[in-house]
Amino acid sequence: MDIDLEGIVIIVGNYGSGKTEVAINLAVHQRQTGKDVRIADLDLVNPYFRTREVKDALTERGIDVVLPPEKYLQADLPILSPLVSGMIRRPSGLTLIDAGGDDAGATVLASLADSFKDKTIQMFQVVNPFRPFTETIEGCLKIRDEIEGASKLRITGIIGNANLIDETTAGHIYDGYGFVRKLSNKSGLPLLCIAVAVNLLDKIDTKRFSCPVLCLERMLTLPWM
Amino acid sequence: MGKVLMKGNEAIGEAAIRAGCLNYFAYPITPQSEVAEYLSKRMKEVGGLFLQGESEVAVSYMLFGAAACGERVFTTSSSPGISLMSEGISYISGAQLPVVFVNIVRGGPGLGGILPSQGDYLQATKGGGHGDYKLLVMAPASVQEAVEMVMTAFPLAEKYRNPVMIIGDGLIGQMMEPVEFPDHLKSEPTNKDEWAANGMDTRKSDTPNIVKTLHLDPKILNELNLTLKAKYERMKQEEVRYEPYNIDSDYQVLIVSYGTMSRVCRTAVDDLKESGFEVGMIRPKTLFPFPEKAVREAAGKASCKVVISIELSMGQMVEDVERSVLGQRPVEWYGMCGGDIPTPEEVMDAVKSLV
């Protein structure tokens, strides 16, 4: 039961669902299997904790990171690098797109509609049921509809990311898995994987899950850690 | 209800609702816009009101008006927005109205940058607007503490009939931590009848409450200023909050630091302790009133050779630290204010270089 992605893969979800952390870790994981991996930071709405903060760590691992020009990296301006549309038109290996949060963050995807035309695209919704607005199945479905409306694309699967950061317990992971299973049944969307922090792995019985587990190494850390 | 994972900005918005505040006026600005985003959804759910003003100046007078009517009301902004509100803050202070302000500080001066800063220390604690007024200023170091400070800010603002400001740097607004909303911090305004201009019938009173800031008679204006001064003195007696850290050790250096910066300092104190170098820390939780006595006593400890103020500003807190230390020890400064936050290693080097 492994995660095997290729082509264009877009990561969406509500604010703070852990999209960026999941996207980065997916990139690293898929790179380790020997694929060519590119990741584009399309988060134009959130000014902090973006893929751009771990550019060097990703580049060292052989992952191609597509960002706005250097001088605008710390700006809260909606700058979309022209490299992004180019990379979508000519995808190779795995092309990961880390979109911004909510429908507002997904709006930028609609502006790439021309580039997406005739391409097979997978778009995954990251869900953390311990976050506001996604603690119910209805809340998650509402966000799915809003993101699909804004992006003009269909969500094709779910990634479970139940966590309370440092305070996550095995119980949270099991509850979170049950939640995304239910969401998957209700929405008809397949569950790609669930994310589990590396330090929790030995406390978890992964045989309880019928989907792959993405081992999550926290890369967007705080300055006192 | 269990804990939820929230961004500081979202948690601040939710905390206000849980405290019983259903009126929010604001204007978006990075890095605090998520408060408005969050409350634009949540206020509808709880039957409250979010109104986006046409500018921060307009917002400050919406707050004035709502507070004058006896409504719990608050706003959030970031540095340049607070500068624009400063006129209204002075008026609100002069009219003795309870309003809660949250400043998620970004780098300055001018437009500066959108990354974390503590460069509004002086603006918050020494004025900003005109006239003899002071704000009660609290500075959280975690998302949970931001929640608790927002929830306590409303009754404090009413107790003193004075604006309260919560000042957090950009990281406090943007980072996510697990939080809960303590039920015991929910409160109701108790002294509304003393000041709210909400109708004689409602208050069952014969004397109208007049809300105004124009006092042309010098004696009356002087009286008002004496009343305000007495309030600030009372705050100094009753509202000082701080957290001592590693203060029982025989520390050679005393750090004074608050907010996000204090969390980096805490890691540095722990790491230095492991290498046998003892450092104490006082973390002010209220910036006005400043924990003068705690800093003075901690600086006076026999083992302490030097005091250092560590901030995300160019030493704006140093004067308050010096004022507290009263010349017993030299007072130094270390910090940055471009948006980067010093690492624990950089803090350790700065501290070690002092002795």
C-alpha cells in the first residue's frame, strides 16, 4: 500500500489544514522513490508558513521548487510566476501544486485554466477535523464545493491530516482516520492517504488503516524549536 | 469540548465571541486579516455583527459609537492601521469608553514589511494619539495566552472604562497551536449603567449619561485628567502581570523579553542551563503597567551582573527596563526588527558576550 503519484497533483484545503506541510512531505516522499518532482508555491493569500520557507531544504533533496521572483518572496502580493503555467503545459514526473487556503486561495487555479486544458489533473483536499469549519462532514463538503467553484476544477481525493501539532495523540489519529473514512464514503472521493507525524509512528497500529500512511516530518517550524 | 487547532488570528476572533462580544469593526491588513476573514463567517453564525469600515479612522469611530451605546465591541489591525486609529483611541480614552484593540504588529516604520515585529511598543505604552491617556497593554506569548488575554480584556476595559490593547507580533497571529476557550472567562458587562448612552428607560435613571470629549472649562478638563491619572495609578497597583523563568537559580544575566521573542529566549535559557550557565528571565505579560518591581527585584539579586532587554525592536523597551532597574545593574539590548527572529543560538551568543 504505497503512495504513487504522477502528472499534475494539486493540494487544496481550508486555511491551516496543513496543505503546505503535506505537499512538502509528499514531494520528499515521491522524490525518494526516484521520481522527478517539482513543487510550485501558489499560495497567494497567506503571508506566513509557505513552501518558499523550505526552498533550500527541498532543493538539497533534488526537488525543483517554483517560486515568485526572489525580491517579491516576502511580499503579500498576488504574484504568479510565469514558470508555473509553463510547467503545467509540459509536466514531467510529478508536478505538485501547493495552492492557498479556502476558495480564496484556490481562485488562482482558475486563472490557469488554459494551461490545465486537456490535462489529467488530480486534486486532493487536505482535511484536519480538529480545525474550525472542518470539524463536521458537512463543513468539509461545503469547503469542497467552494474550492471547486473557485478553482473551476474537481477534487478527486482526500488526504487525512488529523493533528493538534505537538499535542497529537494516537487517539486523535484513529478518530481522524474514522472521520476521513466517513467523509470518503459520503463524498464518494477516494482516500489517498493519512498523514502521521514521524514521532507518533511507533505508537500507531497502521494495520487499522486501509490506506497508505504518509510519514510527516515537520518542516515549517517555529523559531524557538 | 476538546482542544482545536487554531491560528492566532482565528483564535483571537473566537475568543472575543466567547467573551460575549458580538460587535466587530475592522479593516483588513496583513498579518491580521484572518481575524476579519474568520469573523465574517462566525459573526453570522452567532447573530453578531462584522462591519468593514472604509478605513481604520472610520473603524475607530464606529468603536466609539458602539461603546458609547453600551455594546461590547472590538477591533483588530496591524501597525499602520493602528497609527490611523490613534486619533480615535485618544477620543475613546477621553470619553472613558471600554473598547478592546488587538494589534498584530508588523515591521515598520512606514509600510515596513509584513513579518513579525515588536516595533509598536512605544506607540502602545506611551501614547500614539494625543493627550494624557494610557492603554492597558497585554502581550501574549502563545495562541492560548492570546485567547485568555482577549477574554479578560473586555471586563478589564469595563472595570477601568478605558481601552485595552492586546499586542502580538505577526507570528502570534499567524502560527497555529491547540487551544481551548475557558468557560469561566465568559463575562457580562456589570457597570454599563454608569456610562452607556442607551436610553433613560433602559437604565431606569433620571440623569442622562453624556458621552463627550470636549471640555472647554479648564477646571473640568483638569478634573478629567486627574480622574484618568488615578485610573492609570490603580492599574499599576492591580493589573501588573508577568512570568518569571529560572529565577530561583543563581543567574549571572537577567533577560527581560516578551511575546514571541520570549519563547526563543526561553529555549536559550534552557540550553545555557545545560551548559552550566544560569540565566533568569522576567517576561512582562502586561507592558503597561510594566512589571517594574519584579524586574527591580530580579536585577538586584546578588549573582546578577547585567540585565538585557531582548526584543524584536531597536530597544523600545530598554527605557522601561532601565527605569525599573534603577541603576543597580547595567542594562543592555539585543534584537532585530526586519522580520527575521533571532535563533536561540544567536540569543545565547548575545547573552554570553555580556559576562
